[in-house]
Amino acid sequence: MLAILISAILSLYIFISFGILAEKILKVKFQFTDRVLVGLSVTNTLVSLVSLFLPITILVLFIFLSFCFVFLYFERKNLKLLTFGLIHKNIIVIITFPFLLSALVFSLNPPFAYDSGLYHIQSIKWIQEYSVVPGLANLHGRFGFNPNIFTIFALTSLKEIFKQEIFSVNFVIYSILVLHSINRIYKILKQEGFTNSFLLHSIVLFLILEQFMSLSSPTPDLISIVLPLYILTNLPKNENGIHSKLNLENYFSSIILSVYTISVKLATIPLCILILLLIIRYKFDGKKLLIVISIIFLILLPWLIRNVILSGYLIYPFSAIDVFNFDWKVPLNAVVSEKLSITGWARNPGEGYKEAAQMKFWEWFPIWWNTISKLNRLFIVISFLSPIFILYIVYLKR
């Protein structure tokens, strides 16, 4: 437990530091949760850049911590306010404490995620032992997947100190978002009562808590689920409901987190729609638009370079974008096979996944529907029906 706490505190320290640094560079103010998550994005981008040239060892962690210590020394007057701005009431701490304590205890378990045993832990070990290895995906197809978060798991594992990997990043993100959600629900309840907003954030909290089983595993699944929930339910808005006063810089954190989440797991690529809509809406804000494009480029570049070096493909296993011809490139038939296995397993996890990959929608959907829990079915139905219900209410009001 002490090892998890030490790793978590160091991780949070680094994330807050780089979150504050991002504020100063972009000349904006983030609220506490944004600061931590943007700090995670910035840290991950820098660590992925370093991993192109060096293995991610305790020495790299020491360099990052040294930089953060020097930087925060000059921010010491405001550090307390910056760090604990999220918590306004002692009751929030009291309500949140049982959730965080149980999460901490559960994090002591061995990894439960199947893919962690298959390739997550091995990929992290490669990052710790070597700089990015050309053609590593030829050794095992899953080594080419390259979720960006793996380099952060490697950075904060403290392997050299505890003689084993300590995976605390999911615990840190889970704890921050549980704290944020409970605080948000409490404020809504005090100010508005049992409104639609209260219901929405209660559902989000439940979905975050549902990721409990991922806490002990170095899996990208937790972040790829909870960050989109956070992004979409915390988009900036004016108190009076008039959005015209908002500008592109109000959405910097949303854009940064959206781009970063895509680099963690490609399944979140629909977040590109949000980024595109924001860019279109504020396209005449030239200077800030240039900043946004630069942010997108800087976050994605190290991750894309790692993709190319690991597999020979810009996005793996997506053979349609085939622009390189390195001698370490994964053969096309292996890429297609890997893509089919992912598709089939998502539709029908188990022995029939190869057949499921070839099925039409109306063939695989009933199989997939029967494999998911009743609770997930309920949320899917609600997700589809709620927009129709909202449109109907708006129509009636007219």
C-alpha cells in the first residue's frame, strides 16, 4: 500500500506541475481537475518523446521530479490554492474517503485485465528496458498497439526501488474524477436540487465507479472510458447560458484532453468530431486556432513516431494508411489478421471471434447484445432514447 501511495503522490505531483506549466504557456486558467488531466497529457507527451531515444528508467523520473521541484519552488505562494481548489467543503472529503480507500485497497491486487497479461505489462517492460524498438510488433502483434499511457506507467512504476512494477496512474485518475464528480453533484444539489444536471452527473459518477476492476491493471481502458465522460459533461458554458461570449481558449483543456485520449485508445476517435466542431465554430480566431493546431500536432507527433518505429505503420493495425517502407515493417497479411482479431473479439469474445469478424451487422449484433450485462444494455438504450426524448420536450415547449 505504501508503494502505491508513493507512486500515486509522485504521479500527482508531476501532473499538477505540468498542468500549471501548461496554464502559463497557454495563458489560461484551468480548474483543479483540468489542471491534473492536462498535466497528465503534457507529461505523457514529453515521456513518449524521451522514449524515442532512451529507456524510461528511474533516472528519467528523477529528472522530471527535479524539474517539477524547481518549477513549483517559484509557484510556492499559490501552490496550496492551486492544488486544493477542488475541495470546498469538508463533507466532500468525508463522502469521498470510503470510495478512495476502497480503490486504494483494491489497487493492491494483481492485474485482473486479460490484456494486461497478454501484452500490457510486457510492452511496459520493453519501454523500461529499451528506447523504442524498430519492428517490435513483428515479435508480437499487440506490441504495435502503442497506447500512449504505457510510457507513463513505465515512468511511475518505481521498479528499481520496489523490485516490481507499481501501477498507480489509473488509481490517481480514478480518484481525481470520483472527487470531482462528488463535488460537482454536491454543488448541483445545493444550488439547483434534483435537476437533469444532477441526474446526468450521478450517472457519470456511477460509470466512473464501474471502472473499479481496472484499478490494479496497467490498462488504457479506464482512461479511454472516464476521460470522454469527463470531457463531454464539463464543456465550458456561461452561467447565463449565452455561449457567444465563449471563445476558443475556453475549450483548450477540452481539446487537449480529447486529442490525448485518442492517443491512449483509438476507439475514442469520435472525439475528433468535438475538436472539429470547436475549430469550425471559432475558425476566425486565427491566433488561438494556430495554438490549437500546434497543440494537436505536439501531442500526436511522439505517439505517431512510436507507431511507425514499432510497426512501420502510422496507425496500427490500420493498413489503409500505408506510406512507409522500412525493413522492419509488419507484413500486410499480419496487419489485416490483427485487425480482424480485434473486430471479431469485440463482437464475440471467445472461440467464435474469427467468424464474428466476417459477419454482417444483423448477424453479430444479437451475439454481442447477449454477451453484455443487463446494466450496460440499459445504459445503451437510455443513450439512444434520451436525445429523442429531449427533442420531443423541446418541441412541446415550442
